[in-house]
Amino acid sequence: MLSVSFTDMQKIGLGLVTFGLAFLFLGVVLFFDKGLLAMGNILFIAGIIFIIGLERTYQFFFQAHKLKGTAFFMGGILIVLIGWPIVGSLVELYGAFLLFRGLFPHAILFLRRAPVIGHLLNLPGIKTVVDKLADDSTSPA
């Protein structure tokens, strides 16, 4: 069994990220409630800062090849805070895709090894889409 120990700050960060994702989910389910979406965004970003630290968070978001994704992600958060939750969520989603698309090949490789999901990902129609997603995500932003 793999034993992972977390510092108290990382435990707080994990809780903040969990609550942030819960608020984001509820905000979408409850017809893009701008208050829940704004709270979810703030809690999620605060949780990331608690988990990996302020300096590493800054380094992640402001790498030269990730600036476009950061601009869309932060712009989406700002648009949600201004009061346009649907537009802000779409902009934020696009920014998150740009920021985290480098992780897609690894996630797809992991999911293809899973018993049920791996079989589904190798079905003829789905396989071509997943392969395209994995290939596109390896190209630089």
C-alpha cells in the first residue's frame, strides 16, 4: 500500500479544492448561479495555492507557453465575477483546456489501462476521437 503524507497546509488545500469543485458543480447544476460559481472559483484557486505553494502556482500559470490559457482561465473567472456566468464558464473551460492539455496524453494512457473504461476508449468511433485528442494535446500552445 502506498503511503502518502500531507502537510497541514496541503490538507487544507485539498479541502478547499474539494469544496471549490463542489461549489462549481452546484453552480452549474443550479442553472449557472453566479454566486456559487464565483465562490467555487475562489476556493479552487486558493486550494491550489495551499497545495503546491504560491511560487509554484505562479510558475505554473505564467509559463510562456501557458499564457494564453492563463489569460482565458483568469478572464473567465473575472467574467463570472462580473455577472455573466455562462459566458465566463465557457471562457474558463477553454482556458482550463489550454492549461491542462499537456496532461491529456498521460490521462488517456492511464484510462486505457483501466478495465472497463479502457475497453470503451478502444471502440471504433471513440478511439479516433481519443487518439486525436491525445495527439493534439502534445503540440505546443
